[in-house]
Amino acid sequence: MSGNSAFRSDPEIPVILYITNQVPFCLDSGGQRREFELLRRAIGHYTVHLLVIHPPSGAGVEVVERGNGLSENLASLHIVPTTKWVGDTSTPARIREHYSSHAIDLTRSLIHDLQPDLIHVEGYYLMYVLPQGLDVPVVLGEENVEYHLDEQRAQASDKYSMEAAGHAKLREQESWKTASVICAATKDDAQTILEAIPTAKVVVVPNASNHFVSKPRVSARSPGDSPIIGFLGNYRWFPTLDAAIVLARDIWPAIRQERPDASLWLIGQGGKETLTSEFFRQAGIVITGWVEDVVSTLQELDLFICPLRIGGGSKFKISDALISGCAIVTTPIGVQGFPKAAVDAIRVVESIDDFALAVLSLLREDEAREELEYLATKAAGSLDRWEDAGARLMDGWNTAMRGARCV
């Protein structure tokens, strides 16, 4: 292993430079949750230096102040702002959104000073910070196949184009070629990568579910109460925001027409700041914002609905609803990456046009809804655990450092 012992508390512990676009301290989103749970299992086995490339208007400082203790165990923490993109507009939007000239300079300085044994880059759109001719193994974390999201976004909105998605696909696949090891979140994503780059070294590092303690579904609600329907997510993340808009604009009016007593809770970070259009001012819609106890909040619902049109990897909102014992209605995108037992516990609706009908049917059919609640609780036991996911990440890092092949 390479390395300068002057920057190491223990020269036998590998040094990792970890580059990401979010501060994984305050767990307001699935991405933050994933990185926090994985990093806290890796720290101690490795010396981890964290570099965060964050928009100036984002919640970087706020997140550090609301931190969960992870920062105290890092070897160093650097948060740098994004800067204005002045290059080619055909460059994928995700790269332009996360561009930082400061990060490019700081990355070079950290590589020189730390002499890391490995660099982990979370997201292909941050690979631009790495210098050419780098003689350090690079692990690329892919929580999603990003160009799939770009393609879905182009299909859902005329503000985005398939041509732009094509540029993103080429750039993302180029990053797969240069990475020593790629950490995919699902087996399907791993297969997509290997079909494009058969020589790639890929390890599946799944999203897990045991960050919440599953508890018996206990509610003071009675069968005659007005129904409460809910959705959960980080509304600053465009697939979640898109789903919330579709829900409020296209689905909720039809539900309220038959059930004017129903309420819709939009739960999660960024809701009060982001959900500002007229669609969200309809009768019955409650924007809760961030909640301290997610499981207890979800257990207050009669039905959890998730009309995703855009998404990749696997969805924390779905696993959180399963852990909470919710009856769930979602789209095929919502169940991506989940085991059969979980998929069988969920009502999957192929078309957004049929979503309201499925919701209303379950509100009328108590037995069917209660059966889904039972199946959800049972299926929660089939979900991955963070201990196993963390071990898979460390396998990927070790594989990259010794130049071995993943299996």
C-alpha cells in the first residue's frame, strides 16, 4: 500500500478519501441514510477523510449542526460549495449541478497530502474531480443507474430530452470503465453495468432496512375514522417531488371526490419549502415536514401510497413502510430491487391512471387492506441488513486495493 505515515494515526489502517455530494449526518433522505449506515460500519477498519461537494444554498452547515456523531469519527471533513458551470451545455445536468472548481483543487491537494490507499466517489457525476493519470484505485458508488433516471425524466416531462439522457449514458458508462470497482445498489443495476462493460468489477451493496426498529402496529384509530393516506420522502429529490406533484394533481382529486373525509399526509424533509404550488393547497392535504419518529407516523396511516414515475435502485420509503406494517400501493418503479416476499406484500399499479381506483378499492375493502398490512410485517424480515451491506462495501474496497476480481 502507498501512503504517507505523517497523515496516519495507524500506518496499518488503509486511508480512504471519500467524495460525495451530501453530508451523511442528518438523516433526512435515503441517500444520507445509506452513506451514514455504510460509513459508520467502515470507520474503525479504515481511516476515512470525507469531502462533500454541496450547493451553497443547501443544508450543509445545518446538517453538521444536527449531526449524529459520525463526524467525530472521521479523520477529516471538508465541505466545499458548488460553483457556476461555464462549460459545454451538453454535459449531463447532474455534473453541471454538482460542479465545483474548489473541489477539483481540493481533491488534488488531499491526494497529494494524504496519499490515500483508495478513493471512493459516490456518483459518476463527481468523477470529474479526479486528476488524469491517477495511480490510486477508485471505487465508484452507484446508488442508481443515473441515466435510467434521466430517461424516465425525459419521458415524464417535456423539460428534459432523450438526447440529454443519451449524453448522460455515455458519460456514466465511461466512468464505469475507469473505476477499479463499482458498487451497485441492486442486482438489476449490477447486471446493467456488466451488460455495458463486461470487464467491470461490480459488487452489490444493497440498501438495508434495520435502521428503524420494527414495532407492533398499534393505533388508537377505529374503523369508523376518516381515512389517512400518506407519502414519504425527501422532496428536494426530483423523483420524490415528481411523485408528490402527480399525487396532488392527478390522483388526490379523484380520491377526494369519493372520500371527501380523507386526509393526505406528505411526510418528510423539504416538504414545507418545496411543495408550494396550488396543487398542495387542496382540502385534506397536510404537509407535515420532517418527523422525529417515522415508524409511529407511518403506523397512523390507513394506506401508504407511492406513485413513483422516476427512480432507480431500491426505495427507502418503501422499506420504511414495510417495516411499519403499512398497506402499500405503488408503481413497478416503487418495487424495483426488492425481494419477492416484499413485492408480493404490495399492491402494484401499472398505470398512474389506475392509481386512484386501487386506493379507493383498498379503502373500501378492510380485509384486503389488513391482509397487506400483515404481509408487509412478514416481508420486512426478508429485507437486507446494514451489517451485511457494510461488509459488502468493505469487500469492494479491499478488492480494489488488492486489484482482485469481484464475485
